[in-house]
Amino acid sequence: MTDLWEIENSVYEKTGGPVCGVDEAGRGPLAGPVYAAAVILPKGLMIPGLDDSKKLSEKKREELFAVITDSALSFGIARAEVEEIETLNILNATFLAMNRAISMLDPAPAVSLIDGNRNSGIDTESICIIKGDSKCADIAAASILAKVSRDRFMYEMADRYPQYGFDKHKGYGTMLHYEKLREFGPSPIHRLSFLKKMH
């Protein structure tokens, strides 16, 4: 088990804090918004089972969502809409969602730890942490909040557009999803720029 506080503690020592973790969910799908979350956990808090959201079952993510939102000092969950993804491109729309999530935090973080290797569009002081969602407690927590929030939205969309099977694939480019797209054409929540490669 890696120490999920090692990186954060060193950042706290340099900055005095507070430090937040930021992650996104939904950069790759063909449909739906991109979500981001920013989280400030109490320093050193150990949450049993906390890990990169991709390594957890949906049931476990839902359980941890409640624990994180109850125990966080502050958190923000935001999204960039399909129209914004189409206008700005997915990378810039992701930064937009991240900035929105960070701006909800109170207190404002001294430093934001961003999962991945790109932070050029972040408006505040930030550091990239590659694979941060499995190295940093705050980023792991943010990955869960973003993923669960996006999945809940896609379940709502499955009720609104039942023909696409969004409850099964959450908008990702599975065989089933491509099959439904060929049959029904795109819905209002599809990212048309992502469908150009479709055969």
C-alpha cells in the first residue's frame, strides 16, 4: 500500500497549505459532459479503501463518495457541457471544469495537485502528478467524486434517451454504443467532434 499522503505532506511543508487534489471523469466518451472534482481532505486522513476510482467497483465508489463528502474540509464538483467541449476541445473543456471545481473550495487552496501531465489551463497555482489518483489521497478522492457524479448523470440520460444504453456504457465507445449510434444517429448529448472517426 503506497502512502497516499507522502506527496501531499511534502507540498504542505513547502506551502503551508491547504492543498487540494483535482481529477476529471469523462474525457474519452462519445457523449455527455466532462466532470471534474476538487477535494481538500483533513491533512493525513486515512479513508479505508480509498484508491483510484478506476480500480474500484461502482458499489465501492458510491460508498466512498458518501465518506469523502462527509469528511472533506471542502469539495467542489463541476462539469463542462457538450457544447463547451465542442467549442473549446476536450482538453480545454477539462481545464474549464477543473477551474470551476477549484473555485468552489473554501478555503481556496494554496496549491492544486492535478492528476496527469497537463496543467497549462489551470488558473491557480498547481502541480501535475502523473498517476496522481493512485498516489495522492486528495486526487484519489477527487477521482471518485468526479466519476460517481458523471455516472449518476449518465443514468439520468439513460432514462431520457433509452435507445442508446447509456446506463451500460456511460457514453464510452463500446461496440453496443456504436451499434446504437448507427441505428439511431446522435442524440443532443453526443459530442459530434468525437464521432467523425466513426465508420
